[in-house]
Amino acid sequence: MQVVKPGKLLINNEWCEAESGKRFSVTNPATEQKLTDVAEGDAADVNRAVKAARRAFESGPWKTMSARERGRIINRIAILLDKHKEEFAELETLNNGKPISETRNADLPLSIETFEYYAGLADKIHGDTIPVSGNFFNYTLREPAGVVGQIIPWNFPLLMAAWKLGPALATGCTVVLKPAEQTPLTALKLGEIAIEAGLPAGVLNIIPGYGPTAGAAIATHPDVDKVAFTGSTEVGKIVMQLAGANLKRVSLELGGKAPNIVFADSDIEAAVNGAMRGIFFNQGEVCCAGSRLFLEEKIHDEFLSKLKTRVEKMIVGNPLDPKTQMGAQVSEEQFKKILGYIDQGKKEGATVLTGGAPAQPKGYFVKPTILEGVNNNMTVAREEIFGPVVCAIAFKNHDDLCRQANDTVYGLSAGIWTRDIGKAHRLAKEIKAGTIWINCYNCFDAASPFGGFKQSGFGRELGKYALELYTQVKSVWVSLD
Ligand code: NAP
Ligand code: MG
């Protein structure tokens, strides 16, 4: 297994300590043991990073290089990521606790394809010519947004960095990235690769540190033009307020409480698989997790009995073992929070059908858990648990289902399981959420947009849609007289 070296800040393509000299420790959540130390950036370091990003944006090779050359550098990042994918997968698993089978088969391939996709898109970003009235030639330029601050969470540390960096780099922005305090290691390793790929100094700066210090400094900094945030709705609201200081543009990808809806006419075996994938992927630490499992009354009991059998066979444990299906929660805080929600569910009348307790004496492992008899007004059905806890809710008919599915402050995603294709498409329109999965769940592709309705945020990441986040449009008028 690789030795985890201490982490530093990346500013202007140089690795450095924080000005304060402070460091914080990073833990392996599966063993509760310290992995390494990382430099703890704060406002002073963010300031240095923003200066470097501004310089790189206004002058130097990044500004003058052709879009195609930018694309080539992004593609080299993809190639190097692919070359080192096994080290990245192992490091992510050590730091986050997620199973190696998932880092190998989901986090890494999706991160690589994101850089590939935006490498290809870099030289296809352009304005329009517009047939205005009068004797004028009018055209638009699509210009980069500028210096971009990106604040990301701990659940998909490398993948969230890829989703943010791909479009920002393709459009010609420069970046100050803050990984989550729990999981800075793969983002820092990505910084090494970016330098090797030829990214000019100052284009990507990485400042590990805490949210209220480093994160808030990015959100308030007067010379940051745009901030992109993924994390909790609670912190998203703070970031938006802080960003108001200089009216910087904001995009937010926040929490969810997705309905995963199973009709009696569905392929039940496929739906059981989908329910498992929906909630236990990444230990349930997924913003679009299918955490509210709506079951049509007719199949409720049969479905839960099948699901219970499957859940009890899941292999929970050592995240580095390729056979492991569910690893450790990211931190003690998250572990306790999840167990607290399970208790709250019981107090409010839900029953633990299976799980509901720690899975191992050491490490932050929670048993995959089914809560039965949940109603949509209980705390466990309203708040994001962010753990391997599925809330089963029975429904009577289409109207009853639709009302309950949409009765949430969130709107990130939904799953629909039915063989009735008309019903599926009607419901896909009726549900207020940014992604709808019909007879599938947790499917992603760099080309397909992702983002929220309501308090799940705004702005769309991935695909061509993400270019809107990182560009601004300029209208140029030319008199033809
Ligand atoms: P979070 O606090 O929202 O963290 C997201 C990012 O924002 C982290 O980098 C965090 O820094 C930073 N941050 C925190 N406070 C900030 C502030 N005042 N100004 C600027 N940036 C700030 O999420 P978390 O603490 O990692 O997890 C808390 C809960 O959020 C979870 O239990 C879960 O429910 C939810 N969550 C949702 C998502 C999602 O994708 N929707 C992802 C992760 C977590 P630190 O590293 O210091 O925290
Ligand atoms: Mg936090």
C-alpha cells in the first residue's frame, strides 16, 4: 500500500506551507488512524492564491493560448489520471472510506471521462451572429467568467474536483479550489498531475483548509468573479450570502431527499437492485441518494422482504478488499449524525427492519439500514441523513404519490420503477427535480447535466450546460454604414 505523504498548498504551481504554519491531520475513517498532515490554508493563503489566479487569467500563456491547446492540456490531465488510476483509487478509499470496487469502477472512470469530455469541448465554445434590425452586424463572444472559487465536499473528493475543473479550465477560467477538510488528498494529487500535464502557473491553485476560514475567504474575496459550491444546503445559503459582498456569480449543488418510486407493475427484481444502488452506493453519502423509497401498497410487504434479504447479505467492512460492498462513513461526526437520525426515526414511530447500528467495533461503519413505516412528515423523511438509511413509505395511487414525492424542500433527483412507459414519462414531468431515472438509478455521464430544483441549488454541472456557469456573453455591434 502506498505511503501517504504530507500535503501542502498549491499556489502558482508551487507547493508551500500555510502562512500561519498550521497543519491539520487527515484520518482513515475505516481504521480511525491518522493518515497524514496537510497544510491548513486560511484567508491569507486564499489571498495569495487569488492573486496568482488573477495574474494567470489576465496575462501569460493561459490567456493567449488557443482553445485547442487548452483542450490538449486538459486531455493530458485525463491521460495522466488514467495512468495513475490505481494509486488514486487507493488513496481515495483510504481517505474517504468508500469501497475500492467503487473508486475503481465509478470515481476514477467518471473523473477521467469528465476531463476527456471537456478537453474535447474546449475548442467548440463560441458565440453567435444575430440578425438584428438596422444596418448592423451583431455578434456575441463567449468569454471566460474570470477567477473562479470552487468549494467541494468530501463524498466524491476527486470526482467533484473533476466536475468543477473540467468546464472551468475548458472555458479559460483560472481557479482557487478548496477541497473538504476531511478529504483533501486526491485533489492535491490531481494538482501534481495538472502541473505535469502542462497547466501554466496560477491556473489551478488548491487550498485545503476549513470552511469558515478558507472557504469563507474564497466566497467573500472581492477579486473572485464566480463561486461554485457543492455541499449542504445550510452552508450553500451562507456561501450565497458571502458571495453577495461583490455580487459574484454563484452556482450551488446542494442536498437532496430523493423519492425512489416503485409501482406494483415494475420489474420487482430490477427495482430491488435499484433501491440498493440508490441508497447504499457510497455508504449513502450521496446528494442524489434514493433515500425515500415509495412503495405502492400492493407490493409493499413483498418488496421489503426481498430488499431485507438482499441487504442482510451485503459485505460491509474493509474498504480496500475488492469484495467489500459498503465501506466506512467519512468521519466520526457523520457516523454519529446517522445513528442519531436512526434514533430520531424510532422515536417518531418508524421501525428498524434491519441494520440500525454500528457494523464494526472499530471504524465508522454503519449497518445498511431499512426504516419501515415511515411517513413523509417524519424528520428522517424530511432531512438529509447522508448515510445508508432508506426510509420506506407506502403510497396508494398516483395523486397520493405525486403529492408526497414533491412535498420536500429538495429537488435534486428521483427514480421511477414501472413497466408502464406512459406513466413513467408523465411522472418524469410532474416531479420537481433536476434528474429523473426511469428503471435505473445513480447513472452519470460527463455529457448529461446534473443539478437541482428548489433548495437543492441552481446551475447545471456537466455537459454543455456547465459552460453557462463559467462563461459570460458579450454582445458586439458593428455599424455597416
Ligand atoms: P458542508 O459543510 O456543506 O461542506 C461543503 C464544503 O463547504 C466543504 O469544503 C466545507 O469546508 C465548506 N464550508 C463549510 N462551511 C463553510 C463556510 N462558512 N463558507 C464557505 N465554505 C464552507 O458539508 P459537510 O460539513 O462536509 O457535511 C455536512 C452535511 O452536508 C452532510 O451531513 C450532508 O448532509 C451534507 N452534504 C451534502 C453534500 C451534497 O453533495 N449535497 C455533500 C457533502 C455533504 P469543510 O471542509 O471545513 O467542512
Ligand atoms: Mg463541514
